[in-house]
Amino acid sequence: IHAVGGILGALATGILVDPALGGAGIVDYAKCTVTDGVYGAPCGALEYNMATQLLAQAKGVLVTVAWSAIGSLAVYTVIAVIFGLRVSEEKEREGLDISEHGERAYNM
């Protein structure tokens, strides 16, 4: 839920920043020159393109997903090496409620 909401929010920012939709627009500082901004418009705002900001937002989403995946894999690997990821077969057969907590969860 949080991942999908965050991704949609990040991408929607790239769309809703469009001045035609009431947004503030973006400034592409890579394209700015000394003469830009002379007519009262911020540098690069005269040639606004929604795709530029949407692409930047999409790149940010991809970097974040990759960073999270790599970090999660690292933590998963460390836990697997140090502690292991499974309980013993005996504890699994007995039931984790009894082996971990000393009580039954269901009395059937």
C-alpha cells in the first residue's frame, strides 16, 4: 500500500506541477543561460514540458526502488547467515505457538 501510494504520489507531482494545471512549473537549470529570466519568467519556465519533470520523477522512483531492493537483500542475507530463516523441523512439527510461547493458540 505504501509503495504504490508513494510511487503514484511521486509521479503525480510530475504531472501536477504543470502551470496549465495550476502548478508552479519547473526550472531546468541545465538549459539556463545568462539572458534567461529577463522577461520576468524564471529560467527555463518559458519552454515548460511536463515530460521533463515526469521523467525526473520516474528516475527518482526507480532509484528508490533499486535502493530499497538492494538494502532489503543485504539485510535478508545477513539475517540468513547469522540466525537462519527457518526453525527446526521438530519445532515446526510441534507448532511455533508451543515452542516459542509455551502455549497453544487453538484448543480443538
